[in-house]
Amino acid sequence: MGTETEYGVLAPALPAANATVLSSQIINAYAASRRSGMGNFSGTRWDYTDEAPLNDARGFAVPRTAADPTQLTDAPPVLDAEQIALEGGGPAALYGEQTSDNPVLMNMVLSNGARLYVDHAHPEYSSPEVTTPRDAVLWDKAGDAVVLAAMRHIAAAPGFSPVNLYKNNTDSKGASYGSHENYLVPRSVPFTDLVRGLVPFFVSRQVIVGSGRVGIGTNNQRQGYQLSQRADFFEAEVGLETTIRRPIVNTRDEPHAVAEKYRRLHVIIGDANLSEVSALLKVGTTSIVLSMIEEGTAPEVELRDPVGSLRAISHDPALQQLVELKDGRMVSGLDLQEIYLEAAARHCRSRGADAETEDILTRWTSLVGTLKRDPLEAAASVDWVAKLKLMQAYRDRDSLAWSDARLHLVDLQYSDMRPEKGLYYRLAARGQMERILTDQEIARAVTEPPDDTRAYFRGRCVSRFPHQVVGASWDSIIFELPSHRRLQRIPTREPLKGTRALTEELFEVSTDAEDFVTRLLSGPEHSVAP
């Protein structure tokens, strides 16, 4: 599994600044902040060879001419000369040097196996692949540390205006940007089973992991507060799009792995979480539900109107809103979570749950009970509750209506990535938000990849051979070697190969990149391909 975060971007001193240029500044600034010992300072380019964003899990591909431009993620983003000229040379000026071959860096493959790049008008961090929910949270938080380092570098660069990033999902003016999750599931599981089992769960998951938002409607058409930043932006139950006509279950069939064996479930309905507990429950509970779907033990519940139910549940922070099932029953979002929780407990414990799974079940059970009793008691672990508690304090003190601009500013400031400014970070510093990770763990994850997936191989290649690795993706590493006329592309389509256990010795005994690739291709014991 893994996460993707598109950060909101803003340069307060430059209200008319091009967002794509600002996003590029983040990428270039992080590269510059890592310049010492980086070697391949121009950055490891992304290998788009196996990208297929228009393949649909329902068995067809959307014609390229019919696709929305935002769906064409299989081509590198480009800044034109006019955009690059912004702010005296644009992002590349952060290097202190600029070449015609690579004036602006738009993609980086990091030493921890992650990808940092410009996704349309946002800087995006895509975490390395991991095998446990806790690790998913750890390397997601590493991304927050990465972009903070970039922000600090820009702020200290002469002639550059500070660029602020926000881990949220809407600008409150009608635009929404994503916080996605990805889960590797067996190709043998029928996609219709995934849809049937996931839709009621995703519709109700916001009650335990939503990030909260001031305003109702995509353009804040109504006053109020709601559980989810994303709920109002969804228009379909199932579909391929991610930026228009957003579906509850996305059908993109781009496995980044052995296609005959796996599919990648691309989840676009989640909120960006700052609470570590919310992030853990988001990926942890979803992993358990996927396990139930695979084994046929998921609850059999169907909503009469999934999209309407998603919005209705989000619009009621009192958690009393009822929605209709196809069998006529009326249930709340918490009721749906209890249905899934009870099934999950039976499923996991009948199979001998490990310690981390037991922790997820215990936290899930405790949180549902707390929310039923009094939602505000969950302020230390749930983003939407923590934010609501802050908002209510301001409202009570100053008699503020939900339409008051000051509350919108509080909403934005909660997600500010600067620890000295962000309200989440200030709450955490006071011990008012529960932590599950240490700062030391997060700092290590910024530079070190996970041990137990192919991300280890990718990250170590980038850090060990920065001059020779000229391209990389989730399922490939590309070497340029003096003794070879052609580039050497190493496939890494099996996510559970290329681990520390399989390749650490190879990295240690190889004298250089030539020796490394020779040993890799001749030694099956070091295989990273299927």
C-alpha cells in the first residue's frame, strides 16, 4: 500500500503567481536542499514507459482524444518559457545553476523510494510501497517533512518569496485536490466485489477519519461545518476520472506491477490527514475491509443513494443523519461503521490477527464508542473533531457565524505545514493530539526506504548510484553505463522483490554501477523482477 498527497500551494506575497511554477519551486528547492552528496543533481527523471492512466478496470480503455487533459498523467509536465521567466529564472534558479538540457526539475525519485513531482498545479509526494498501515503513516509523514524542507529552502533563498503548503483538499473556492491511497489486490478478485464491499464503507469512513471543513457545497453555498473536505466534490458511484465527475470507487487499471497477477486499487475519496491516528485508521481499516472482500466475508449492505448519502453524512457533525439502505433500513454513518467493525473483528480473530491488526481493531472499536457517546471526546485523535473543537471555541468567544471569514482562516491554518504556524502542529506540541510515531522515526524515513518491498531497491539505487541512474518508476530502474551503448532498464514489476533481504548483500559487494548491474543480471538470487 502507499499514499499520495497533493499539497495546496500559495505564495502570500504573489497572489497572481502561477501555481505550477510555485509547485516546481518546491521540487527544485528540495533537490537543492539535498545537494550535498546528491551526485545526480539534475534529478532522476521519471520513467513513463509503463504508465496507462486510461485503462479501466471494467474492461476497456478510454480513447486519448476523449480523455480530460488532467487524466493524461503518462507524459511529463512542462513549463513554457513565459512561466519559467517568473521570479527571475523560475524554479531552476534555486539550484544556483541552470542548463538548457534541464532548466526546470519537475520530478524527483527520492532515496527513500518515494516520488516528488508536479501534478498539474500542485506539488505531490507519492510515498514508497509498504506492507503495513503503520509504515504507510510513517512514510506519508516523511513526505510532510520533505516538503517542509523545501519550503524552508525557498524562504531562505535570496530574491524568492516564501511558498506555503497546506495539507488540505480544497481552496474553499470550488477547487479540490486529492489525498489518494493505493492498495495492491489480487487480479482474481472480481472488480464488482470490490465495488459492492467498498462503497458503503467509503461513504461512512469519513466519520472516523474525515479532516473537517468550514462550508457546505463545492463553493461554500451554505454555512456550516462538515466532516469531510472531499465529500461535496463527488458525483458518481464508479468511474475512471479523478478531477472531474469524481467517483466513490475509481476504476483506473494501472497496476504498476505484474498485470496478470495484481490490480492497484486507486482510492481517491480520502481526506488528507494530519492526525497520525486518523491516518492509521484510514489505511488500516481499509486494508482489513479489502481482506474481507477477498475472502468473501464483507458485510452485505447496499445504499439506496451512495453519492447523496456521502454528502448527507458529511454535513452532520452531530452524527445523527440517517441514510437509506436498499432493503429499506435507515442507518447512520456510525451504524455502517459498526456493521463493518463487527464483521472485521470476526474475520480477523477467526484467522489469528497479528499485533498491528489487533491495534487497528482496538482503536476502531474505541473510537466508534467514543463518537457515539460524545464526538468532542475524540478531539485528540480525529482531525475533524480537533478542528471543530477549535472552531467552536472561537465561535463561543467571539459570537461568530459559520460564514465568518475568520473561521475559514482557522480552517486553512489547521493544515499549514509550518510547525510554528499550523494549528495541528501546535496542538500536537501541547500534547493535545495523540502521536504514534516519533520525530526520529520520521526523520529517518525521509532518507531511508522501507526494507520489505521493491522500494528498498529503488531508493538504494538512487542513493548509491546517483550518476548512473537516469530514470526510475514504480516498476523500473534505468541505468546509463559507459560500457553499454543502450540504457539498461531493470524491471521491478514484483512489489515484494527487491527487498533488503534479497538485495542488501548485492549493494555491499558491488564496487560500482557496472559491477552492480552485471551481478544483478547474472545472479538469480538477487532477482528484482518477477
